[in-house]
Amino acid sequence: MNKAEAGRFSLMILLLLPSLAATARASEKPVVSIAREDAHFKINASIDLPLTPCIAYRLLTDYESLPSYIPGMLQIRYKRISANRVNVWHQGEVQVLFFRVKVESSLEMEEIPERGIIFRQTEGDLESYRGEWNLMTAPAGTRVSYNALLSLKSDQYMPEFIVKSVLENEVRKRFDAIAKEASARKNKVLPECGPRK
């Protein structure tokens, strides 16, 4: 390779770097969709995290730390019922137009180590709320997906476009916070997870 070819090659690499960086950043951004399904709102979201499924699972089930990095999560209490079953109560707040609205919910969680969590509301401010978190190995580490159905109580009526907007905004904020926390934890050694393969 002569000097002119080396110069063109270097220039090409420099021109490609911003687009490669943008591609890397894009994989860390959540993909979110909200749809109406009868009386429910259906939420689907996913993101690729630079973690093994084991560490991603530990991140999602580290209930004590959630209020420290999830925006809008004010308090959380949990009680382990068995090795893979947990009751979780949490209080949070969401932005609805110009107001912050508090929301409480008690969830029954079934943990499936390194694969996900299935949950359902047993009591709370929503009419119903159920769903699951799923973990799958992905080229960047682990794809975390969240699928949920929720419905509002009859006295909580809001236009559909406002509910969709609020849900999308809240899910994006929370997934961005999870991605940031995942970056902080990606090199953390967890004896129960073993070495990265």
C-alpha cells in the first residue's frame, strides 16, 4: 500500500467512525411500542445490554437498588416467598401533562433464573397489570424485553393518545436508566455468574 492509498484508507476509516459509533449507540437505545388492545394497553419494549444473561438477571432482580437509579420509583419493599417467588410493593410517580401522579402497586413475581420474570398485580392503582421480562443471548450481550398489558380503572379515564404518550415516555426513561446502570455494572464480578464466556 503506497502513501496515497494509505491516506485514502485512513480518511475512509475516519469517515466511517461516526457512523459506527452511532450504530453502537443505537443498539443501547430501547425499542418501544404501545398499542390499544380492547380495554388494555399493550407495551412491548426491548434493549440490548452489554451483560451476560446471568448479570442482566441479577440487575433486574436487585429490587433494593431500583429506586436509586430508576426515575420515578420512590420506594420499594419486597418479601421472598420461596426461592423463585417474590411479592414486591412499589410506589412510583409518572408525569401526566403538567402533573406528577403517584402510583402504587403490589406485584407477585415468578423469577426464572437467567431467563426472566413473570409478574402480575395483586392489588394497586391500576385495574390490571401483568407481563413478563425475558432475557436472551444477543451479539452485544443480552437482549432484555418487556411485554405487559395494563388497564386503567374506570375513574381514571384519559384520552388514548395521552395514555400512550405517558406510557412510552415512562418506559423509555426507565429503559435508558437500566442501560446506564448496566454499563456501570458490566465489569462487575459476580461469583454466582462465573466468568464471561
